[in-house]
Amino acid sequence: MALGYRTRRRLSLLILLVGMPLYVVAAVTAVNWMDRSFGRQPIWVELLVYVALGFLWALPFRRVFRGVGQADPEDGANRPPRD
């Protein structure tokens, strides 16, 4: 199912305002659980985990975010101006 431009814009805003903070809380909780289960890890391991989690959150949403910062292709902005 192809999403329209306006739907993708609204969905991307919802993901960034609601989903991202929830994902950050889940990532910090996961790293804290890892610390409690396996002991304190070196800082480079924690950094690697945070970088990996920071990259992984966007993978399922690539299609939603693609082209959202550009002009609406269905807006008719590419048409020549009327006289």
C-alpha cells in the first residue's frame, strides 16, 4: 500500500514526537538491564550499543521518512504559472 505525501508527513511527525521518546526510554532500559545482568561494561561497549540502537530505530521507517522534507509532488508546484 502506497502512502500519500500528506499521510507520510503526519506519520513521520507522530513517529518523531511519540515513538522516538518511547524508543529512547526502551533503549536506556535495555542498556541498564544489560548492566545489571552482566555487570558494568566498558564505555566503548555502551557507546557501541547506543550507536547500534540509534541506527536500528530508523530502519523500519525508511519508507515513511523518504522525501518528507521535499515539496509535495502532488501539489502542482511543477506546473507553469497561469497568466
